[in-house]
Amino acid sequence: MKEEKIIVPANGYLMLFLFLVLFFGGIAAIAVFQTPWFVFAIILAILIALGFIMVQPNNSRVLLLFGEYKGSVKKNGFYWVNPFYTKKKISLRASNFDSERLKVNDKLGNPVMISTILVWRVQDTYKAAFDVDNYENFVRVQTDAAVRKLASMYPYDNFADEGHDEDITLRSSVNEVSNALEKEIDERLSIAGIEVLEARIGYLAYAQEIANAMLKRQQATAIVAARHKIVEGAVSMVEMALEELNKKEIVELDEERKAAMVSNLMVVLCGDKDASPVLNTGTLTH
């Protein structure tokens, strides 16, 4: 397999001067000497004109002579090359690619919608021009394939209550997932001489058919976690109240009254709504 060969062609301004001399000199000679032999000077000037190329910054020209690769011009400027060269333009500028939203299954089999944003540029003009059919289409197809593979490697979110506790998830591990995606795409695009500058997840959500169910599940998980914290705090407060009452000997409570007090305190502390107090004007037993 051939490698990229960087060349610097002849100065275009010198050849432009020669073109002007041959073209206008030939016309003038035909008019003065009235002989057709100076037509060859005009034909030679036209051939010279076919060899002019202009390479702008962050652009390149791939040169071929009857199907044979001769080299690539990456340095910007005005040049002259063999008029019979085929000149293929390849941009070296960074390009953005925002993929379509794909429906794929994550590691747990849940359907998710995912897309990626890719920043890339051509690094090797030979590979981009000859190792793949269409390097821009190659970038699109391979990026979609890499995103599908990545989504199947990680779960969308942690489900510790179901025994699925993962260190890396698509939703929370943004940096780790982006690094894995960039590495996967870079390996796929290296065959086309493409350099990956950045790759990250652009859109991520559950598929529409399970989005509502997953939202309810997340809400339920949050409610359970909140309740757990409330109950844990309420038990500590009840325990502290009993210890303080016993320490300061404010009132003596038997086991039955302690149980009633604990029950009332737990209702007040763990209830969804504010408790309505009921004043007891009798004794503790009535």
C-alpha cells in the first residue's frame, strides 16, 4: 500500500510570466510576420495554462498522472504542475457531523434514542482519496456503527435495586463514555486517513414507548429513597426524645405509654401532611 507523498510544485508566477510571453507574443508574431508557425506558441501557452493550481489554506490537491499517484500538495500558494495531471481537491478543514437519532438497545436491553456529535478532519490525503470510495459517507456510516456498539456496552442508568449496579452508565458517566466513543470512532476511521478531534453524545433519552414507564420508575425510586431518609431521621429523633425524657426525669412512662408515644411521633414525623393536634384535657389514660 502506498503512503501519502507531500510535494511542492513549481512556482506558478514564473510559469504565468512564461504563459503571457508565449500567448501574447505568439499573437503579436502572427500579426507582424504573417506566418502560422507561431500558432504553436499559443497552443503551448494554452497547455501551460492547464497546469495552474491554487491551494488555499487548509486545502490540498491530490495529483494523478494517467491513474498513477504522484503526490499531494498541502502548502497553500499558487503553483504550476504537469498539465496532464488529474487534480483532486480534498479539504483539510475540521468538519462537524451531527448524526441522526438512532434507536438502539442498551446493555440491559432497554431501547434508547442516541445521537453523536463528531469533529473530524482529513489527515492522510492518500487514504482519504484511494483507500475508501467516499470518505465523507464513510465517516457517517462508521460513526453510526460505533454509536450502536457503544450503546450496547453500557446501561442507560443504574438500577441498583434490581442488582444492576454499573460503574459507567450512558447518562451519568459523560467523560468516560465520550472517551470510549472517540477511541472507537478513531479506530474505525483510521483506514480512511481521518483524524477524530472530538466525539461526544449529542442526544440521549429512552425510546418513546418506555419513556413514561421509566419516568415513573425514576420517580418511585426517588420517593423510596426520600422515605428511607425520613424514617431514618424520625427513628433517631424518637430515640433522642425518649433518652432526654428519661435523663431529665420529666415524666415516667411505662412500655405501653412509650409505644403510644413512639407511634404518635412516627406519624407526625413521617406523615405527608402536617398533623392536626388533639388536646387531651384529661389524664394520660383517658
